[in-house]
Amino acid sequence: MKILSRQKRRSALLALIVLAVGLLASCATHEVGVVKDPPGFFHGLLHGFLIMFSFIGSLFTDYEIYAIPNSGPWYDLGYLLGASVFLGGSGSKARKC
């Protein structure tokens, strides 16, 4: 049986630690009270479009770039579309035929 090199053991240990932290973090929950009108698709679209400005603001203040609570999949879709429009989307690098 071949013994692993020191570098491979360190890499394996680091991968194991990252995996363990990821698994533990995935169990975290966030308590949210009752919200009458959570942000929906259009709020998600706006938040996604302003993602870069929100990120910069979050570095200096106690501001989050993602609305919690939100209306779920519709907010996520709007956020994704808004971010892709602002960040250039995947079509900007497409080859023309």
C-alpha cells in the first residue's frame, strides 16, 4: 500500500474540513416573523439589477444584498434575471454565426 504524500494529505484534510463546514452550515435556519407583503418578482428584479451597489454597501454597513423574507421562487427568478442583466448575462459572450 502506497503512503500518501504530505501535500496530498493536507489537500485531503482541507477538503474534508471544507465539506464538514459546508454540511454544518447547510443546517442553519433563519427565524422570520409573519410578513404581510414579502418582496416578490419585481423586487427581486430590482435587487438583482442593483447587486453590485448593494454588495459595496454591505461591505460598509449592516445591509444585506438578498431580501429575507421573500416570496420564494418568484423573488429568486427576478433576482437571477436582474443580476444577469446587470452583470452582462450569458448572451454577451455568445459567438455570432
